[in-house]
Amino acid sequence: MSDCLFCKIVAKEIPAEIVHETGRTLAFRDVNPQAPTHVLVVPKQHHPDAAALARADDGLADDVLVAAHAVAVQEGVAEGGYRVVFNTGPGAGQTVFHVHAHVLGGRPLTWPPG
Ligand code: 5GP
Ligand code: ZN
């Protein structure tokens, strides 16, 4: 999608600090980090939200989850505990409508998140 911020990051038209890439996923640091590790994992294919990703019938959601865990391991937060969050819909705080998993770690994470 030509007007999608994260499609532009996937296309490398907008710079981002990329930390992990597979054939179908890209992970880059959040520009406004909420934890020492705050990485966004996106499918390269545009889907607006997690509900749409869940309907993708080719294992793409699996790829995003596997990439999120790989990022946690790479960032050194997998053993200490980390959080994977899909804000889904404006009521949940989603602001960018290209589905993305937030991978957060490196500090104590309280629950519920608020
Ligand atoms: P959401 O609120 O949709 O769940 O998360 C969107 C995230 O994208 C926010 O945490 C925000 O900081 C991040 N973000 C917004 N614009 C950019 C950008 O241009 N580059 C990067 N790396 N992150 C962005
Ligand atoms: Zn997009």
C-alpha cells in the first residue's frame, strides 16, 4: 500500500533500525521505545491488523510469531521474560494500520498494561 508507513519501511523507502529480517517478515526498533528492547515485527505483506493476519491462510501469522521470538533471543530478553503485543483496533491503541507485533523486554513488565 503506497500510503502505509510500515510498507514504506519494508520497501526501505523510509529508514528504520532493522534488527531481523526473513523472507516474509521485518523487525525494526520502535522510534519511541517503551522498554530497553522495543522492536516491531511486521509481515512484509500488508495486513491492517492482527485479525486480518489471523485470516491469512498461508502461515504468515506463524512466521510473525516465530520472528518475534527470534528477536527476543537475539536481543537477550528471552530468558528474563518479554511481552509480545498486537494492539488491535483504535480502542486498543493501534495507530499504525499495518499489523505489527511489539516485542518488549529488558525491564520488569507490569500486568495489566493499562
Ligand atoms: P501501535 O500504537 O499501532 O500499536 O504502534 C505503533 C508503533 O509504531 C508506536 O509504538 C510508534 O512509536 C511506532 N512508530 C510510529 N512511527 C514510526 C516510525 O516512523 N518508525 C518506527 N521505527 N516506529 C514508528
Ligand atoms: Zn502496510
